[in-house]
Amino acid sequence: MPVTLHFPENGWEAIAQNCTAWWAGELPRALVVLECIEPQDETTPHYASTFLGNYGPGVAADKLLDLFEQRLEATHYLGDAFPRFWPNFGPGIVAAYAGASLRAVQDTTWFSPETGSIITDLHVHLLEDNPWWQRVKAVTRAADERWGKQLSIGLTELGGNMDIMAKLSGTQQLLLDLIDSQEEVDRLVDETHQLWLQCYQALYEITRQGRGITCWGPCWSPTPGYLLQSDFSYMISPEMFERFVLPDISGCCDSLDYPFYHLDGKGQLPHLEMLLSLERLRGIQWVPGDGQPQAEYWLPLLKRIRQSGKLCQVYASAKGAVKIMHELGGKGLLIAINEALTPQQGQALLEEIDMLEKTK
């Protein structure tokens, strides 16, 4: 049975047209992604947790999807938001596909590297019969079969090369290996890169016939795209980033039509100029990090990204979005509203933004 959506009849045509123009730098305004979920009340059951690791392997994929229909039907997709389902199994889940011990707990996952393992004994490759890999594919396939004509079915979060390696060997051990065993790290970087591409391609093949390509971020693309990341890079120098991370990011960009990079926290700012130098990288998502001022307080940084010719994506409150567009204009920006708004409040915000852009 089709799910009932708060999304216009011609919504997908508008999404394809506007997002394609945005990627090409031809959309004169910002993309504003605004999902407004109807508030719950005492008579409405709580919407299902979006973290799929909360549901054990005994819950069949179809039964798991049943839990999400209420949330989908309660969501109003306003502005440039689009109906989507993201199979969220937690960051770095790819490490489990390579054999890392994973324990799912409430709303997160924990990885346990083998105690005493040494880097020369570590080899990274996809274990096709791994139960987590089989689970992710089963849920993705079931979602595509049920909702692929109505929703964009996202690719699960794959993580970055060093993020995956840290879950296999342990973060502290990997930091030591970056100093003491650099040639072995080079080997693992290449093996992990191949693993990432293999997983991406397998999931893309499942979803490619649906309503475009999306992942854990709010970007939509007509053909292969992804929000690349390397959260581990917060802890390493620009020199190490250039050697161990940048070639992986560049290689992923060569394999994708619409690659974006998730720049997470101040610790990654020293790597920004190298990222901006990647010709095939389409843009930067800036996330200030916990305890830091929100996106509207980083206007010089957002301006630097745009001046480089890259697109820029941020999360912002309603007031923050208005401030950013008032100061920088909207062209080349994607602003995802991370404030809980009612559908009425969301529509009022879009009208305010529309008036602002008409006066710029």
C-alpha cells in the first residue's frame, strides 16, 4: 500500500529541477530543506526511533518498515525537502562488514577492536556473509521495493577511511601507527578505500532506479553522490591529512558525480584549503560541533567556501537561516532547518525567506 505523504503531486519534478540547477550553480536562491513533523499528543503513539540498530535481527525488514509509516505520514515536506527513508545503522558501520565487533545499544553502536592486534596482521575486505552487511542490504532493498516510487531511499552511513580503520584497530592504536607504521597505514588506506567503493556500489545498485540518490545528509542528486567524511581528521595534522586522507577523498570524488564533504568541527579547519583544491568536490557541509556557536556565527567561513567556487550546506535555526541569507545571499547555499517547527510556522518561515530574497 502506498504511504500517504504531505508532498505535492509535482513535487519530484520540482526537486529534480531545482536541485539540478543548484548543483550547476544556476539556481539564484538557496535550497531550504524544511521537514515539519506534526506534534505528538496523548492519543498518538510515539514515532519509531530512526536508529535501526535499536531493532534486533529478529524484526524482519518489512515489519521494521511498518514502524516508520506513521512518521512518514506525519511529516510535511516544505521548501526543498523531499520524502526520504535513510537506513540508519550508525556511523562507521562499514567496519562491521570487515569483521569489527559491533554492539548495538540504545540509539548508538559500540565497536570493540581486537586487543593486542598489530597493524601488520590487519587486512580490510568485505565479508559478504557478515550479518550486519546482510541486514543493511535487506532493509535497503525492502524500503526500495515498498517506497522506491514515492521516496528517495538513502544509502546508509559509510563513514570515512580513517573512521573505519579506527574502529578496526582502535583510535589510540591508529594514532600511534600513523607515526610508527606509516607504510602499513598506506596499505590499509588503500584497502579501506576499495571496501568503501564496493559497499557504495552495492547499495547504489539497489536504489538507483528510485527517486534519486541521497544519504544521511539533506542533499539530493540525480546520479551517484554522497556526503563524504573523515571525523578522525579532527585529531591529525594537515601533513597527515594530506598523506592519509586527501587521496581517499579525491578517489571517492572521482567515482561520484556529486561528492560533498562533511567538515565537522574546528579541528578540521586546518584541512579546508586542501579540500577546496579538489576540483571534483562539489561543496562543503560545515558543522561547528558540540558547544560551538551555530552556523550563522561562521559567516566568514561560509563566505570563504562560496568564494572558492564550492557549494555550501549548513544546518540552522529559523532565525539563523534568515541571518545567513541576509548577509551572504542565498545562491549556492543549502540550509537545512534543524529547529522543530509546526507546518504553519514552517510555511511562515518560507514566506519570510522568499520576501528576503526578492529584496536582495
